[in-house]
Amino acid sequence: MPALILTLETTCDETAAAVVDDELRILSSVVASQEKLHAQYGGVVPELASRAHVERIYPVVQETLERAGLRASQLAAIAVANRPGLAGSLLVGVAAAKALAVALRIPLIAINHLQGHIYAGRIAAGREIFPCVGLVASGGHTSLYRCRSPLDFTLLGGTIDDAAGESFDKVAAMLGLPYPGGPALELAAHGGSATAYKFPRSFLKEERLDFSFSGLKTAVRYALAPQGSQLPKPPLPEQLVNDIAASFQAAVADCLIGKALQALRRERLKRLCFAGGVAANKTIGAQLNTACEQHGIELVVPPPALCTDNAVMGALAVERYRAGLFESLDCDIVPGLER
């Protein structure tokens, strides 16, 4: 009988659980979104996020087991993302996982949230995708990895300030677009010109495999209001919004694509996995696909439901389960950016 693993995800503002087996079959998946809770603030409020996780974690676990038609006693292991992320949110997931592991007397497995995003590409592909370069672009992270195997990741570089997804949200807020900003900004960009504004592409011509989106965000602000002046209040002229959205999106795309190709050349690899919430952006995805085709690169991108935070990507725990890589109950969280 296949071993059944319950995976938990609480690194930011999504409370999620899934049941997977050791043959990488997904038996159930539940995501409780906090989008409406944080929308009024224009971004995730860490204290509110952690409180919401406390309220939702066990109902989500119960619903996940019910959808899979399982009893908790049938589980072989509990897995949880313990890094990186918001400290309060991580603590809720890790505490819940430890409690279940003790109560059920089964092993505890800890996974890296960003590596889980890349592993979602393995789940979606239904076949081995390693070795590859992994590019994770989300609300909290923009990172490049060399992925030799599911258990051997090396960080090549990442953002030194804002993440790509965070920049989408902040620029969308400047333009008077609703939260979350990514989908709204992409929609607005369809009606604009990607060359209307010449926004910066940080590090694009340098050898370092790092990202920086803070300067890009500032350039958008100055396009809306001269230095030292107040931002205009929404609603803004529609064409202005669309042009800035399209030009901003084009700058982000150039940075992500340029650095991904640079990493592939440096690592001498011909496969790229693009994951994280920004990977759900169809415009950037299409441009990346074209670039990969031109350079003979195989591109793997999970479907949108597996790009945003979810617990299915916790199936990375199956690899650790097979290898016998379990955690003790003093397993701790590792919040913040991974550098």
C-alpha cells in the first residue's frame, strides 16, 4: 500500500494542506485564501496572516483528509514548509505539523518553500525534470537555483531588495489597481504600450545572478509624480495606467528572462523550471517560452493553481521520505529571504 503524506503550507497568507502518496499521486488539496482579509491594506499584514492561520489550519487539515477519504491514522508522515517565509505564519504550520506527528507517532518532514515551488514543475510534468535551473518569482522571493536533483539545490542568486511579485503589487497600488496587483496589472498592460516608458533593468548587463526591483518601482513613481511631489490620487487616466503597466511588466520580464538565460549558460543546462506566483503571468510566460525556444531550452511551468502558494508542491517531501530524511521535534523555522 502506498505511503500517504499530509503536507502543510503556511509560509505567507495561504493556509493549505494536501495529501500525496509516495508515487506522487495527489489525493486531495485545499487552499484557504486570505486575499479578502489583506485586500483593504493593499498587501499582506503579517500579524493578521498568522492569526488567520491559527483559525484555519485544523479545519483545512480536516477538510483535506475528508476529501481524500482518509483517517489521520492512515498517514505515514507529516510534511511542512519551515523556510523561508513570515515568521508568525511559519510557526503556525510547524507547530501544527509537530502536534500531528506526535499525536499520530509518525515522522516529521521539513521542506524549503522555494524548492517546493520548483518541485511543482515536476508534479505538473509527470516526469523527471532534474537537473535544471529553477527560477522562482513570487510576492516574497525572486531566486535562481541550480537543481541537480530533488534533494540537491544550490542558490545561484536572488533579489537584493523587492521581489518581482511584491513590485507588481506596489506598482498596481500606485496606479489605483486592486489587490492582488499582479493579475490586475497584467490585464491593464494588455491595453498599453511596453515601450511607452523606458524603465530600468537592474543588473541585466552584469554577470551577477541577482535581481533588484526597487529602482524599477521608484522609476514608476517618478513617472507618475516628479521627485518630491505627491502621487496623484486615483482614478488616473486609463491610457496612462495601461502604458505604465505594460512598460513596467516588460522591464520585469526582461530581467527575469535575461538572468534565467544567463544562469542556464553558466550552468551549462538546457532545462528551465519557472515557478511561483509571477509564473502565472501569461504575458511573461509567453515571452520566456519564446526566448527558450530560440535558445533550445526546455521550459517547464506549472499550471496557475500550482504557481501560487499551495500544499501540492509539498510533494517534495516524498523525495525526503524515500531517502529517510526526517526531522526531530526541535525542528525550527527559518524566516526571511534565502541568501
